[in-house]
Amino acid sequence: MAEVRVAAAQFFSGTDPVANLALCERYVRDAAARGAELVVLPENANRVRDHASRQECWERSEDLDGPFVTGLRAVAADLGVHIAAGVDLRGEAPAVHIASVLIGPDGAVIGVHHKHVLWDYEYTLFEPGDHPYEVFDTALGRIGLLLCADGIVPDTPRALGLLGAQILCNSLNSRGPDEFRVHVPLRAMENRVFHVAANTVGGPELEWPWMGGSQVVAPDGTRLADAGEAEPGIAVADIDPALAGDKRMPGVADLFAWRRPDLYGALTAPLDAVPAAAMYGPAPADMPPRPLPTAVMQVSWFRSTEWTVLRALGQIAHAGRRGARLGVLPELFCFAPGEVEADPAAAAKVSARILDRLSAACADAGVWLAVNLVETVPGEHGDRLYSTVHLIDDAGGVVHRYRKTHLTDADRAWASAGDELSVADTPIGRIGFMVGEEVWAPEAARALALNGAELIVHPTTWTSPEAMHVAATERTEENRVHLVSVNRLDSPAELGSQVLRADDFVPGQPIAVMRYPTGYWTRPGFEEQLLLELDLRESNDKMMGHHLDPLAKRHPALYGMFTAGA
């Protein structure tokens, strides 16, 4: 397959569809003059949404064979280019679907996608789509279509990736800064596909202007081109769609091969059949605050094993004196880099001794602790070793174990994969678990949230800034669950630990506050303890706005590809 030049245009469509069609044509011609073979236009390129009612929305929207789409088809045929454009399309009155229309270089409509997940107010004017996902074979490569809020949750991009999409064409109408910084790059990275995203920019509203940020992102997250966040413009880049066939994230794993479809049953279960069904919507008005004082214990191997363990014991005692109820230690905290891989059996024996000492310290301090160690489990065909998070209660008992389920390339040299994405239902809350690079598996955090987790503990070793600022941030935002990521002192990314709050939705929030979870950080490279009071009530408020619940607005009947081959 040859290299393809693609373009993402950003502008503001006003109230006149005829003028808007001319505006679209101008941008498509500009892109084609620069050699683009695929041009992505923003959502509702046909008309700004100033509708007062569903009926008015229907009257002002387009038909697939109407003048706006017909005009785009003529432009595509004249220039010999592909166009993906966001158009609000009429259904049976008064239903209107937010649609992406893919047009071929001969002017024919190749395919249409009706937006599955709507952004907040859109639920008052439009009907969400419920058609099965499709990926369209074109002369440029395999193209998947999505629109804006389809990409602020993981399901639609993942479905398209699993169906073989090489290029995601994303038409947006977003006022949130999280699209440019989080959603668009992450959906490329976690699915290892190219992502061409075109957003509206500017507009007459001063308080919440449309954010622009149109961009072309490579499968590894490299931003190949962007149009900025302030002015109309166009981003043009050359891509090789064949590169999307390689699903390996260097230093981590093949992000499709490491998936565990056998563990993703919650993702395809009916909406009302998962534990999280009791958490949909806003938190009950009579639910009191449920504070959980949580200590980030940023201490990991330094000088020697014994020195490190003594530091951890001191952290536990200190946390108890400060009133912490839960502490979290980093990934394989007591081992030097490479030590476990060099002699995993010896690491398991050391882990058992350390676990006993940590348990005694928890009993003395009256603190719960999540700690990741090497575990030996005897089996019929010999011992198996796991990277295991042990949850120790405040009496010193191990009450739950999570064995890492998504193994990296390095893990596979010594570890077996666990067989459960588990949530521990405890007196201090419902706790889920991830380890290290599992933050790159969207199904893991999604399954934990659907299984009722109010907090996810995440012992980790950050290997890149994106793991922290993009992947981990998204896991909280898309699931509305607290995430406590505790990092090693010697992590390659030279970052600190991070705690993200689920945050209640409060009417009147600025969009940036609404869509970015509140974060807390420690400094990198040396021992710290950060004590935060996380209110578990917030994880029982699943609203991202007045109308959007990112768990309840899913379409599990369409997600069969998530569990295929289980």
C-alpha cells in the first residue's frame, strides 16, 4: 500500500447551509491542492446547532440525498478525493442522527456512521445510532468513522480497531481541551491506528468557544500535523496505512495479542446486568460522603532490599499516624530493575517474607495496604509465578489477590497470566486493581468499572509521559472512577505518582473542569507520602454532564468483537 496524504480541516459553520457548503468546498479544494487524497471535515459541517426543539432540529437538518451531501459528492468527484464529513441527517420525524458520511473519489457514498455516544445536550435534540459497526475498504485503506463523543469513551474506536480499521476519521464539534490532548491521541495509541480528527474552531460564543485542535496522529501517538486550537486552518500529513497492521507498543506488548477476551464478559452483558447498573446516573441524593483517606507511598528499591523494606514499614506506620485507611506501594517495589526477571523463583521467596512483614505492620498501624509482589502458586504441573497485588486489611490478613492479567513482553519471561479482573468488596470500599502497563488496555479499567469498582489501585512503573497524562487520565474520565497510580522512584519516564478523582458533575462547571478529572501528583525520584481523602460517593456519580453517563449510554449488544475468541 502506498503512502497517503490526508487532511483535517477546522472552521466554524454558521446558520446558512449554502454558505457552509461553499466553505467546505473551499477547504477541500485547498487540501486537494496540497495533494490530500482524504479530507476530514468537522461534525455538523452543514449547520451550527442553534435549534430550540427536536422539531426545529429536524426541519433544519439534511437528507442523505439532499443538497448539502449532494454538493459534497460533486466536489469529491470533481477533485478525485475522499471526504469524510459530519452532517446532521434526518430520520423519521422528528428523529435526527448525527452522522459521518464517507464519500469516494467518484462521488459515491461509501458509508454512513450514526454517532453512537452523544455529548450531553445532544441527547435532547438527536437520537443515538445503534447500527452495527462497519469498517469500509477503500483505495486508501480500511477506514472507520466516528464522531466526537464516540471517542471520549473507548468502545467505538476499539470496535473499529478490532474490525481492522487502519484509519479513523473523526469529525468533532468539541469545546473541550481533552480531545486534542487526551482522546484523539489515546485512541490512536491504544488501537495502533492512524487518527485523522477535524474539529470546529472559534464561533460566536465567548465563554465556551469550540477548541479546534484538528490533527493527524500516528499509531504510536506521534502528532504528524495539527491546525492549532485558536484559528481556522488545515492539518496535512503523509501516512502509511499499512503501519496500522503492527499492533506492538515497543517495550510493552502487542496491544491486540495481549487482550483477554475471556475476561471481558461485563463489556457485552446487558446494561442492567452488571453491578455498575446500581451506580448509573447521579449519586443518590441521600448518599452521604464516603471518605477514604488514601496514602500514596512512593518508595521503591534503593541501596538494598532491606533498606527498601524498612522504608516501606516506616511509610505504613507514618500513614497510620496520619489517619490513612488505605496505602498503595509501587510496582514490585522491593526489587531492583531486572532483579525479578533474573531469578523469579528467588524473588517469590523474598516476596513471601516481605509480605509477612508488611502484614504485621498493617496490623500495628491499623492500615489497609495494596502491594505488588511475586507470588508462587503450586499447581498440578509445577509451581506458577504471578505478578500479584495483595490487599492486606487493617488486621494484617490478606483478604484479596489480583494476579496481573495483561502480560507485557518482559512479564512473559517469568510470569503466568491471572484469570480474573477482580473487584474486592471490602469494608472500606469496592476496590479494583491494575498493574503497570495494563493502563494501556481500555477493557481492563472498563470491566472493573462495570463490575462496580469505586477505586482502582495501580502500582506502576511509568515508561512514558503518555502513560500517565493520556492513558491513566482517560481511564478515570471514561469510567468515572478514582485511580491511584503509585510509581517507582526509578521509572524511565522520571515522573511522580498520580491520583485522579472521579469528581461529581456539578451543573455550571466549565467544560474543561467537567471533562478533566482532578489530579494530584508527587515529585519524581525520591521517597514521598501523599495523603488524600478520596470520597467514594463521587465514583457513584457517573454523570459527565446533564445527560451523558458514559457507562449507561453504551451499546453492549454491538460489542461482540470484544469477546470474540474467548
